[in-house]
Amino acid sequence: MNLWERWTAAFLIFLGVAAAALAYRMGFGDLHHPGPGFFPFWLSIILAFLSFIYFFANRRTTASGKPLWGKGDWGRPGLAAAVMFGYTLLMGELGFFSSSFLLFLFWLILIEREKWKTIGLVSLLGTLCFYLVFSFFLKVPLPRGILF
Amino acid sequence: MDYFSGLLTGFSLALTPYNLLFGFVGALLGTAVGVLPGLGPAATISLLLPLSYALGNPITSIIMLAGIYYGAMYGGSTTSILLNIPGEAASVVTCIDGYQMAKKGRAGAALGMAAIGSFIAGTIGVIGLTFVAPPLSAFALKFGPPEYFSLTILGLMLATYLSGKSILKGMIMAVFGLLLATVGMDPVTGNTRYTFGFLILEDGFDFLTLGMGLFGIGEIFLTLEGKVKAQLVTTKITNLWPTLKDWTLSKGSVIRGSGVGFFVGLLPGGGAVIASLLAYAVEKRLSKEPQKFGQGALEGVAAPESANNAAASASFIPMLTLGIPGNPAIAMIFAALLIQGVTPGPLLLKEHPNLFWGVIASMYLGNALLLVLNLPLVGLWVQMLKVPYSILAPVIVLICSIGVYSMKNDVSDVMMMVIFGVVGYFFRKLQFELGPLLLAFVLGRILERSLRQALLISRGDVSIFITRSISAAFLAVVALMILASIVMILYKKMKAKPSS
């Protein structure tokens, strides 16, 4: 078990205990008339219990645990997550067209490191195609913003 | 309605130009997306699910979704044969001999046999579905809330047991999925649970948001790590139709693969994946020249491809008759039907006979459509494989975002999808299977409702789950599975001790 797995198990134990406490406060009811917290309470207890086993059953194998990421493996997924979060934040402000153009742009610059010609062409044509297909033809009510 | 009149009604529905068109569109789109590396049937269905919502009619929707599912299953084999990257988990073994055949200039024969084998097996699977589903449905009518509770537990347990290496991790995922399903409004009292004052959480997490995040976005993060280098076979693809020699060699493999696939596909869990692995192992064992396997044996393509398609058909049986989806892709179809106001289960045949038989008939047609579609369009799929992933990835992100946004016109759902994508990526890195999580999420509300109804019926007496014979039988199987896995773990530890 590597460090990441140990942290995950610990997090799941915490999640189970916290969710059980919250569920208990929702109203446990009794066996005849289970309340809204009854089912989530027992699920949380089971989650904490299973995660506890997961934590302790593998505690001796710490040394043999392989690292979760090789050198630089996490770089591109991390950047992609950042670009996507940025996209969701901007979508409501700038509208679909502009935010999608920026998504293509940043994706191709930061993650794929494409040539400038490809970046410009794909970003513009890609966004335009999506806008035409979904907003113009399929009439999907996409968020409006500064451009469209 | 007997089998004959049921099928006749089904064909009269499936053959209407509208349904036929959407069945065709589903198979075409499913193959097109399924061909792309890294996008398996679950991701493909989640990407295309919003299209089915737009159709409004549940019969047309499920006909289209079944087409997408079949198409995605077939699309995966093209990627395996030409790119040596499994398009989906069930095509992993197809890579072994399929890619070797392609390197030797026999890509056409491999693709042709995969298509024909898939067609035959898929049809055998649907014939099985036609005859097994109605009696199973009739039997399931005897089920009350306690039986449903126990059956759902059994379904989840089987999915956990068969879907990955670690049953403990699978169980953690299943319970986590059940817990996620409790977020939002309590279906009985109307109280909110785990919403922390956020309005967006009051309706609970949306299935599509979760599915697209875990399988669509999560897959992109994994692919971006870029450890697998693809090498597309560039030789011209000719002679798709198998020769007489090819056919003589593989007909047994197709039939055996279909049989293995059908029976394994009935079980909730990694049906198509296990079916293809098992069919390959059976073929290798029965072969007079087992050394040919791994070097480009046609039987090594025919058997697993037949098995995974038969399993795909068979996996509809537990969903349509018992209301238990066996794998993430079927869970997507299950959720799509729920959204359309149709609850799959024993009452489906009674309450919606047209939908039931329409789907079965459309599956016969879907198989034939795929054969007609795939052999002439192989050139197009090869061109699609040439589109660089650097362009495909943002395109997939946009499709997912539009799909999720269009449900409620709320940007927060898109944010939620990205969060689930990150969660899915981490879980996959830690070798947690996401299938049980998604299945549990879909079944969560059903499980809670049946538990609460059963306790209400029994006036709080939990022994109701073991005093009713069918429920007790289901729980006994669950107990046996838990016991078996504990014994296995202890046995492995004991075996490892002397060597350490």
C-alpha cells in the first residue's frame, strides 16, 4: 500500500464517520418507521468499516508500494483539470462561444504544445463548428456572453 | 402476448422509418465514437445520452441507445485490431491476435471476422433474450420489497465480485456510490440530505453528470498521461469477407464464443470483459495448434469478439426483467429509461409490452445494421483513427460539457462533471473499479425504497429478509460470495508466508 492509498483510506474513514454523524442528525427514526437518516447512516458506517479494513489490512506493505505517478505523469492531467475548471468558471461569464474558444486555445498551447498555425485554426474552426451545430442547428440554449 | 405476436409487434415498431432511422443513427454514432481510443461503451453512451433525451419517445430512445451500445462494442474491436489499443475493456484480448494479423497484412480478415462473429453472436444472444426474458419476468412478478432489496444487494455484490481484482475496493466503491445516491431530497419525507445549503444539490447528483465525469472526463485525464504509444497499421485493408478456409477455421470459435458470452453476460459484473477473456482461454485450450495464439490466429479474434457481443445482448436480460443493470453501459441505458418515465423490471413486459418487444426486435435489426454498416465503412473508421488525440480531447470535453449543461441549463453541472472527472481519475489511479460505483448510484434509490418498504411491511422486523425463501436464497449467495473471498484472501496470505 503506498502513501496515496493510505491517505485515501484515511479520507474514506473520515468521510464515513462524518456522513454517519450528519445522517444521525437528519433523523434516524426506528426500524418500523425509518427516518431520512436511516439508510445513509448505515451506509456511512459500512463505508467507514470497509475503509478501516482497507487501511489496516495493507499496513505492512508500505515499502513495496509503487508511486502513483511516474516523473511528470501528472503534469498534463493537472493542466487539463485546471483548463477545464477555468472553462466552467468562464462559461457563465463570457458565454459558450468565447469560453470554448479559450478552452481550445489553452488546451492546445499548454497541454499539447501545438504549432501556432494549428492552434489558431483548430480553436477558431472547432468553436465555430460547435456553435453552429449545437446552437444554430440543434437549438441547444447555450450560455450567451460577450460575443454571441 | 406470446413470443410470436410479441415479436411481430416489436418488428412493426422497430421497422417504422423513424425508429429504424434512429437505430441506424445510434449504431453509426456508437461505432464512430467507440472507434476512438479510450472511449468504451459506457463513455460512448454517456457522451451520446443527451441526444436520446431530445427524442422524447422512450421506445425510440432505447432503440437508439441499444444501437449506440452495439456500435460502441464493435467500434472497440476496430481500434484493437488496427491500433493495438483496446477501444474498450472487452476488446483487450482482441489486440493479441488481431494486431498481429493486421501487421501481417490480414487486417481485412480480422475486421471482417470480428464483424461477422459479432453479428452471429449478437443474434444468438438476442434469440436467447427473446426466450429467457419473458419467463424470468413472470417469475420476478412474485418479488416484493424484501426480494428486491436482497436481489439488488446480490446484483451489486456480483458486480463487485466480478469487476476487479480487489473485492474490498469494489465494495468500498459500491457503498460510496450508494451514499452519493442519497444526496438530495429524501423520496419519502421530502427532507434534504447532505445538501449543505446548496440549491444545486437538492435534486441530488445527476446520473449523466456522474457518468460523464467518471468515464468521459476521467478517461481523458488518464489518456493524457500518455504512456501508451499507438501505432496505426497503415497497410491497405482488403478482403473483409472471410474465405472458406477462414470460415471453416473459425465457425466453431464463433459458436463457442457466443455460448460462453451469453451465459457469462447474464451475470451482473464485468460480463463482456470476462466473457471475452474466457472465450479466448477456451479456444486456446481446445485448439490443436495453441502455439498459433498470440501470433495472429483468426480464432483468437473470432471467439472473444463473438463472446463480447453475445454478452452485450445477454446483459439486457437482468435489466429488462429484474431491473438490475449488469454493467456501467447498461446502467446508463437503465437511467435513461428512468428519466423517460419507464422503470425497467418485471412489470416492464406487462406495463410496456410495446417497448419490451420493440427493443428486442430492434436488437435483431441493430445487429444486421452493424454488419451492413461496418464492413463498407471500415475506411472511414481508419480515417477517424488518424485524428490526433490533441484535437479529440478538447472536442470530447466540449461534447460532455454541452450534454451536461443542456439538461438544466446550469453551468454548475459542468463544474460538477469536472469534479467527478478528477475523482474518477484518482480512483482509477488507485486501482478502484468505477463500475460498482456507477451501478450502486443507479440502484441506490431502488435499494433504499425497497428497504424502507420491507421494514414497513414487517413492522420493523428485519428477519423478513431471511424468512421469505427467495430473498433468503439471494442473501445466501451474497453470504457465500463474501465467505469465498475471505477464504481466498486467507489462502493467498498462507501461500505467500512460506515464500517470504
